Amino acid sequence: MAGTGEPLLLIHGLGGNRGTWNGVIDSLATRYTVIAPDLPGHGDSDSPAGDYSLGAHASVMRDLLMALGHPSATVIGHSLGGGIALQFGYQFPDRMDRLVLVGSGGLGPELTVMLRAATLPGASAVVAGLARIPEPVTRSALAVLSAVPGVLARPDAGALAEAIHGLAEPRRRRGFIGTARTVIGWRGQTVSAVGQLSLLAGVPIMLAWGSEDRTIPPRHHQAVARRLPDAVAVEIPSAGHFPHETAPEALLPRLHDFLSGNAAFRYDENQWRRSVAGPVTPTR
């Protein structure tokens, strides 16, 4: 935690930890209370009791805010964290002030083969072996691998190498594999929030992505931006899947403008009921 002011809840991606936000926390903390937890089974957090689903992660984030005395917050999610943020908004709309999705999952099926492979039998043993390789070696290998189309963007090699190295501990590998298998299959992402986007009516939304993202295709975010014309859409040129790590100087000004320029969402039970019910079909 850092800073004072309106709370911002920062949710990291699959296999990551709170350190992914180090490049933006100091700037955000000049105006806001920044809360950057490790998800269950990730980083320094304990493993959950067997439930790694988006709903379970969203519930833990709700409980964390309550324990800290915050009835609501702006939720900022990266990759898997974006999917959790979307689920949080669906489950607890009265607790969401604004929504920021950075390279978010849950907006389409396509996904890099590197993450799809994490759902295969024996993946845990493979990840364990990769995690034991010295991080500089992994970084160099990933930089070379970035030349293969559709695998990863070259700017992401460092962030990905750090994430892999962090999975050396069995508990973290279980969290990584367990969570991956709830949202990913061999063919790609298995959970989508696209059908529920209409429920976000009235929530201030910012979509940010790297133009060179090879983990999750930029077209996912572009398509959602077209469906949500009031959303703020930000493409970070030359950035990959981790723009908050590799290009914070490009992301932060737009993020600050969004946060200061949009009043917090105010939940209305009647409006939510109408959104959930959908249009009424006349009967004869």
C-alpha cells in the first residue's frame, strides 16, 4: 500500500505478483491510496482452498477492500487481473468506482501458445525446470524467441523471464497452473466477458494495450472500444503485453487524466436490474 486519497486496487496477471506495478505506484500514490496485493497462490500470498476461479479471486479482492475499510475502489487489472476486474464489476457493481483494463484477458479467445501450453499434462514439471534456469539466460532465450511470429513481443522478454523465475517455488507453480486451467484451454481463453459488457453501462472505463502485444491480440481491445464508445482507449506504441512495466511514461499521463476526469460510478439497483433482465420480448 502507498499514498492517500481515493483507493485504487491494482490486480496483477497470471503467474505474476504485486511487483509488476512498481513502475506506476509512486506516481499514482501522489494522489491516491494504492493497494497492490498478491493474488491467492501468487507472490507471497497463501494458496486458496482449491478454488482458483475468477469468481473466487474477485471475492478475495472484495474481502481485502472490506478488511482495509474501503467500501469501493477503482479497479485496475492487467491480463488475468483484467478478467478478475471484470468479474469483480459483475459480482460487486456497488463496489466499483472505475475500471481500467491493461492488456486484459477475457475479451476474446486468442492467446499466445506459451500460456496455452500451461494447461497441458506435465506442465508443472516443465515450468519447474524453466524456473531453475538463471534469469539472464531465460531473458536472452526469450528475446531470441520473440522473433517467432505470434509468440511474444521483444519488450516483454524481461518481464516474462522474471515471472518464470518466480515460479521456482512449488506453491507459486500450483497457483499459476491452477489459475491458468480455470480460464485457459489448449485452444485459448475459455472465459469471456464480452457478452456481459452491457452491464458496465455507466462505469467509467479505460482500455490500454501495447500495439505489439503478442500475448493477447490488440484487436480484442479495439473491438471492445468500438462496443463501448464512452470508454477511453489508449494504445501504447511499440509496447507489448506489459506497458505498465516497459512504457510507464506513456501510460501514466493518460491514466492520471482518466482518473481525475471521470467521477466515480454510483450503483443504482433499478438500473442494474434492468441491465440484467435485458430487453423484454412481447408475448402474444
